[in-house]
Amino acid sequence: MARIAGIDLPNEKRTDIGLTVIYGIGRSNVIEVLKKANVEGSKRIKDLSEDEVNRIQKAIEGIVVEGDLRRVIGQNVKRLEDIGTYRGLRHRKGLPVRGQNTRHNARTRKGKKKTVGTVRKEVVAKTGGAK
């Protein structure tokens, strides 16, 4: 099992798919990394030699991945919250940040439904009139 950037890569997957397990490396980055490392993407991860794994590691060193990337993203969000931008307030409240509708959707961001108040018909007795 190959270990790159502190992550164990799945043995049975192709190299170009298996590298996307690393946080911060997507399909477009994989192409660049494999080209720089001079490794075939169609090769299975279990079939990679130690030399190829080392070349991939060196190619990934130039990209911010895993814990460092998570830290950078967290700092960016914290900065937005600290300076009081609209986006920062949306982050703080746990609402969608990029202008999405929240009346019926956004359950992923807002969480489970919480009913506020009750919905019921007016009681005729309240108005004092009879039907």
C-alpha cells in the first residue's frame, strides 16, 4: 500500500483515480502531478515501484494538500468572520454562503428542520361570532 502525503492510497485503484483520495488533489491536479512525475495514470497503485512513489511525492510537494490546505481554508473563513463581511456572517450562522435560496432548500447547511411557532386555523370562539 502506497503512502503519499500521510494518506494510504487504495491498492486496487488506478493511479489517476487513487491520487484523488488526497485532500486538495482533484482530477485536474492528478494529470499535472503524473506528467511531472513521469508515471502512467492507467497503472494500478499496487503495481507502482518505490521510485515512482517517490517521484509522485516530490511532484505533490509543490501543492498545498491535506492538513495545510484545511488550515488555510479555516483561516480564510475565520478572517471573513472577523472582519464582519456578509459571507462571514453566513458562515457564522451556518447558512448558505453563495446566494442560494433558503426558503425551501439548504437542508445540508441548515440541518434538520426546526418548527418555529404553530400553524393552526383561527378559532371561531375567539372572534365571538358564530357560524
